Amino acid sequence: MLYNALLSLAAFMFCLSLFLVHRASVLENDFRKLQGDIILQLNQPRSEGVNGKMAKMSKTSEDIKPSTLQKAQSSLKMSSRRVKREQGSCRAPTSFLQLTANINKQPDTRGNITVIPWTVSAQQGNAISQKENRIVVQEDGFYLVLFKSPSTVMGHIIRSWGSTGTGTTSTELLRCLQEMPDETPANTCYTSGIVQLHQDDELELVIPYRPQALISMDADSTFFGVIQLN
């Protein structure tokens, strides 16, 4: 079920975050060690023979070849950027929303379409929310949209509603429709796809109406969901 898959995904993301934090800590320790080695090398005394005697002199940055010093400085900068990049990769958990069929209500027929009544079964994050019987997108980005039902649903269409300069328009995103005999119609589909959505877009699932349609309202197998990918 989608909910178990999402829990596994969340657990994987949490473990990945712990790994990245550990790697960042290791890189930071390497950075400090490299910095300490360079400082120690700069301050290390040098012995030279003068008239049979040993004279100790302190090494300064001028004694080091410019190319060697530049390479050391470049290595320090690269290590610092790597630490910051890996620390910044620990992002917030992925947003998702799963709706399941509301067993306390009956499917709503509107003209030539039927709409399944939904209720929230699982939700995480603030990028996706529910409004009446639709899914509302709060952030621009790419999303995985999916629908599953084991019933003879007669096919379905997932569409998005968005505002334009001339008003509100709908766009068909995904569909699973086939020609079926009127006497024995049957069309069960699992539908999923990656789509680009914008803030305030609303997603709706509709079923082309046929009097013989048997729509499953089993909350364990009829669901409609969206997962944020970025």
C-alpha cells in the first residue's frame, strides 16, 4: 500500500540524512587536520650548517614555493566547500498526500461524470493539501500523481484546474479509458505519472459515467495521491 511505501521512503531519507551528517563531520575533521599540518610545517625549525656549526632558523611563508602554498590553500577551500555542500544536502522530508475512498458517502454523479468522495489517510509536509474533494498544490515543482482501484471503475481521468488570465481552466494530466460494451463494462487501471504543477493548481479525479459502473469504496485499495519530487 502507498502508505507503507511512503513510510519506507521516509525512513530511507532519514537514514540518508544521518549518513550525510556523519560524512560532513568526517570532512570537517580532515579539514582541521590539514590546516594544522600546514601551520605546523610553516613553524617547523630548519637546520643548516654554518662554519661547522648548526644554526636553527624558522621557516616562513616566504621560504615555501608559491606553487606549494597555492595548492595547500586551494585544497583547504575545496574541503570547506565540500563540507558546506554536504551539510546543506540534509533537506526537509518529502511532502505527500494520500486520499482514500470515504466509505461514509456515496459516489457523486454530475452530468456525465462520477466523482469518488475522498478523505485524507496520510499526509506529510506543507507542499500539498486537500480542498473539498480535490488535491491542492502549494509549491511549484514536479509531482508523482497516482490512482489505484481494483473495481470495474469504467476508466478515469486525472485533471488539474489552474487560473489563467481569462479565468479557470482544466488540463487533462493522466487517463485510463477504453471502449467497453454497455452490457458488461469493465476497466480497471493503475495510473501514475510525473507532472509539473504550479502553486494553487487543483487536482481532480473523475470517472466517465455509465449506469452499470461498480465503483469500489474499499479504503484499503481505492486511493488517490500525490508525492512531491523536488
